[in-house]
Amino acid sequence: MISAVDRDRRNCYRLLLTWLWVTLLVLGIEAIAGWITQSLLLLAEALHTFVDAFSTGLSLIAVASPQRPLGREVWGHGRAEVASTLGIVSFLGFTGLSLLLAALQQAINAFSRQPDPFKAMIDRSVVYLIVAAIVLSLMVAVYAYSRSRNLGSLALVLHSQHVLGDAWLSGVTLAGIIAIWQQQTWVDPCLAFLLTLFVIRSLWKVLYDQLPALVRPMAIAPEAVAHIVTQVEGVTRCVRIRSRGLVGRQVWVELHVVIHPDFLGVAHIVGERIDAALRLQYGPLRTQIWVEETYPTAKLPKKDDSNHAWSESENPSDSWTEGF
């Protein structure tokens, strides 16, 4: 029987996957229209949409991974994701620089009074097509943001906020293509230059949220974690400590503990106290706790079944303790 959490995860995954396909469709429309009309503004908007697709892909990875429970995603990826990210950033950097140089070249041509310095030619059908594509993209973003509150996915919330926060850039694009349609072709390189700069800023915001965990940095010093854990009654030793994430936002901690034999019967209570002590010190986190000697291949037992992984009841406000 599918649990409510698994059902929400599937719904969130399907929503993000649908959003990704819609974003790629809009990207294709903008890129083809920009190439045909020779509009730098439309190509810059296509670059902006590409950043949105990149952000959607990262959110999709976070939700799809079974080790990132819904609403408690810890932003950490493997080598393949890191290599892909570097490749995409390189492509975006090259394309953005090319657009900036092309816009500057058109401005220089205009100042030198060369014939036809601005080459963009946009007709009514292109305007309608771009308006429909951008409106479709924004409608999906608004729907996803409204659904993210019910699904409780941190990845979906962050991505929705990113897209809606940059929605005004699409509004600038719409105003620009209408002006170009009205024969104000000088608007094309000017807005393309400004839009490309804001797209770079948008990409930086996406990377700022994702980059710390892409290289899996240590979030908390192991010595500090061990000091706190060994203060909990019943814990005699804490070893093999790993952590990643951002302190104050969401931290993932894995640790192995040795519990005094007298406390093995209440191991789940010891685990709750360990989680509470770490949460009190470092804020939102989720822990994976292993008993080193007594259960070498299993985690702390559940309150209701000593043969399975133990986990405390979920606190929806700020923390989660889970087991594999």
C-alpha cells in the first residue's frame, strides 16, 4: 500500500517532470523564433528559460532520490551531476558572452551610422506565439507554487520561488518584442544586453542554493558532533561521523554510536535524545544513527519493531530523523 509520503513524492516528481517538458517546449519556441527573426532579445530570453530548465532539473534530481525524503531534501549530488553542472554553466557562460558581444557590436554599428545596424524583424504572429509561450510557462509556475505548499517539497518551493521571482524578466521581454514589432528595433540589443546580465545573476542565485552541496563539504566538524552526542546518557562512544548541507537551513548527519548495554532496550529513546541535542545546537537537520557493536548492519530499532530501522515521528516544522 502506498503511503501518503510516497504518494506526495510521486505527485511532486510528476509535476516537476511536466514542468521540465513545458520549460523545454518554451525554450525551443524562443530559441527558434530568436534565430529566425535575428532577435538578440529573444535569444537572451531563451537563455533565461534555459536557466529555469536547469533549476528544474536540479529540483527533479532532489525529489527523485529516495535518500532525500519529500520536504527534507539535502542538496547533495554525485560526480555525474557535478560534471553536468559544470558543462551547463560553461555553455551558459559562452552563450551569454556571445550575446553581450553581439549587442555591443550592433550598438557600435548604430553609432558609426552603418546601414541597417539592427537586424531584428518581428511580426504579429511571432508576438502572439511568444506571449502564449511565456504565459503558459508562468501559469505552470503559479500552479506548481500553489501545489508546493500541499506537497511539502522544499525543492519544489525553492524552484517555484526562483521562477516567479524572475517573472518580471519575461515581462520585459514581452514589452521589448512589442516595441520591436512597432519598428523600434534599437530596443533589441539594448534589452538583450540588460537581460543577459540579469540572466547571469539568476544563474548565480541557482548555483548559490546548490553549489555548497555539489562538492559535498563538511557541514559540522566531527569533533563537535561527537562532543554533543557523548553527552547523551547511555552513549559511550561516537565515531564515523559525516555531515553535509548548510547549518541553519538543512543538515544531513550520519553517525555510529556505541550504547551502554544497560540502555540497549531503550535505544530509540537514546536516538531521540541525540537528535534533539544536535537539533538544539545546529537547527534543522536529519540524522541517521547506527549502533556500532550491537547492530553492525542495522540502525537503531523502531519503537514498534526491533528488527527494522528506527525513526522518530516526523516534526514537520524543522527536522527529521530517518533510517535507510
